[in-house]
Amino acid sequence: MITFMILTALAAVVLLSAAAAAPPFQVPRLSWHKWFFLFLGSSFIGCLFEMWIVWLGTGVLMSRSSLLYGAVSVVWGLGALLMTVTLFPLRRYGPWAVFSAGAILGGSFEYLASLFLELTYHRRFWNYSHMAFHLDGRTNLLYAAFWGLAGVVWIYLLAPYLLRQMDKISVRSGQAAAAGLAVLLTFDIALSAAAFLRMDERSQGEAPSSHLELMLDTWYDDGTMQKRYQNMTLPTAAP
């Protein structure tokens, strides 16, 4: 029921955005490497932001990266691209419309991302059950407001700033740099996914059946994974 409500709210924001997407409030038309750098830049900024928030609240410097290597939050990166496509047209209605739509968009995306990751890896990577006004512990009202504020900052400040900086780089240089970083990122994503899948197999008592799985067990054992993803828990361990 909650998932259906989330999808309905998300669809409403997308339809409103589509209705508002007319000049001069259309979605920016960018080449592929600029979309990639928007993703990478927002992934890095989002990762550092989460680390800062956790440090302020707990005094612990905790990695919030989605991947084994680098400071990259895939959730923030994909969320920023979704906001770019959806919220740019809503500037027609002013910052409050961008904030409200960003809160719905970000909260919905965070909920669905949590659900997808749990169904795929049988782990929870964040849990807000201890906070008020949460939805299955996957998102909550306070963080939805953070997403709304992030949408305003992203649409009016950060995204335009990053695009201006990218305009200073030649297309050829930008595409070459993006291609090289995309290869490294793809390898990091594939390796991280393989390590998570193998961790799930280990939790079910499955022995390694190949040299690759043996390597994953050696280099990325449960202790190493838990140290990298300190906020990760089994769904059954969630309060």
C-alpha cells in the first residue's frame, strides 16, 4: 500500500513537470558527458554531505559511499539527475514548487532505492525506524525536507555552477575525461555488486564455487564489507 502511494505521488510530480516543460523552463539539453559529470559531481557532493551530517550527529567519520572505492553515492547521483530532469521545468512556479516537488521526488526515490537494494542484496543500507514520521524506515519527513532543500540548491545554484565550469572545458577533453572515468566507475560498480552478491551467498552458507568467488571471499569478507558499509544491517535486525 505504501509503495503504491509512493509511486502515485511520484507519477503526479512527473506529470506536473511534463505539463510545465515549455520554453524557457524546459529540461536542459546536454551532451552525454555533461550528464555524466552532473551525476559524478552530485554523487561526490552527496557522499561528503552525508558524512558531514553523520559526523555532526555522532562524532563518527563514517563512509557513506555506495561503492567499494571512492566517495561516490549512487543514490545522490541518480537523485540529482532525476531532479534535473523533473525540477527544471517547475521553476515556472517558483522555489516553493521546486522544494515541494523535490521533497516528494527525493523521498520517493529514497524509499524505492531502499526497497530495491533490500530485495536485491537482502541488506538495509539505511534505516530511519527510530525517527518520527518514517515510512517503513526507508524514508522520513525530515529527510524528505532535506531532499526538497537539496532540490532548490541543486536547481538554482549547484547544477548551473557545474554546467558553467564544464563549459570552460573543450568538448573533446570533456568527453575523453568522462569516458575514462566511466570505465573506472563501471568497474567499481561491477566489483561492488559482485562483493555484495557474494556476501549474500555466504550468509546462506554457500561455499565459493569459482576462483572469482574465492577471491571475493578473501578480499571482501564480511568484516571488510561491514567496515566499508558501517550503516548496513540485515532487514531482520532492523528495529
